[in-house]
Amino acid sequence: MRLCFASNNAHKLDEIRPLLPPGLELLSLADIGCAEELPETRDTLEGNARQKAEYVRQHYGVACFADDTGLEVTALGGAPGVYSARYAGPQRLAADNVAKLLHELAGRPDRTAHFRTVVALARADGTTHAFAGAVAGHIAEAARGTGGFGYDPVFVPTEGDGRTFAEMSGAEKNQLSHRARAVAGLLAFLQGAA
């Protein structure tokens, strides 16, 4: 089975590939010749994930799944949420986003947060299905670790051992991560639909 993942983000592709069963060929946007930026104009994670997956299906004729992920921080009223990638501006630089987050949380005692991912699957038959995954945790006082991407250097999952996602190996992160949980829902659906 061939399935496109609506991303050219090498970090996301590397994170998802080990989760997939043998026989499922994962294609990136580059693999299908999609070089344009996908639309992401909805105000919810599910809306953005559906919009991207359906765009690829409609314009490239291939079954596709897309994700949208948000870091939701309690003390910030759920921000940055759906705007996580561009929290510090349209340049979408992870270091800038992390710096802004740490600045916003300076002196605040409540640092609880959770990562939430929605994966949308746009099937060849025209139907679209969504799967969600979440992980609770808190924001560290300072960035730690060199792995991962995005907010990983400051996110400490509650279920872990006190390390940030960036201090974990990819396999360790996949045991806990929001994206892995959403992809697990996708895979269970695909196995049931096969």
C-alpha cells in the first residue's frame, strides 16, 4: 500500500517511518512532485490536518494523511495551540518560538502543558477520517537536549523520567509522543479497513 504523508519535514518523516508496518510505502510531498506550500488556514488542528490531506488527494490523486500539532500551555490559555509553528512570527523558527514561550512563562508557577496532534486521512474513495493523540507534561525552565525539533527542548512529558523530548532518542519519544498516538489510531483504522 502506498500512502503520502503531507510533509517534507524530515524530522516528522523520520519520526513516523519506524511506526509504520512493513508493506506500507510512505511517500513524502517531494516524492509525489508537490512543491507548493499546503494551505493551513483553519482555526483548529483537525481543520488544518483535513485541509492539507484533502488538498493533496484532490490535486495529486493519491491517498494522503496530514497532521497538525499544537502545544497548548495552561497558563497561556491554551496558546500557542494551532499557531504553534508561527508563534513568534511567520518565519516559523523553532528557536524563536521557544524563546517567546519561555519569555511568556517567566515567573509563572503553572507550567503545565500538553501536546496534541490530529492526523487526517484523505482516502482515495473521497472520505476523510481524523485521529487524535495527546501527551501531558510541563514546560522546562530552559531548553535542554539536542534531539527532536520544535518545542521538544522545553517539553517534559508527565509519563517520562524528567527528560525533555529533546533529551530522548527517537524511539523513546515515540513511546510517549502525541504524534505516535495519533498515528497509532490511523494504523488501527487502516488495518481494520484493509
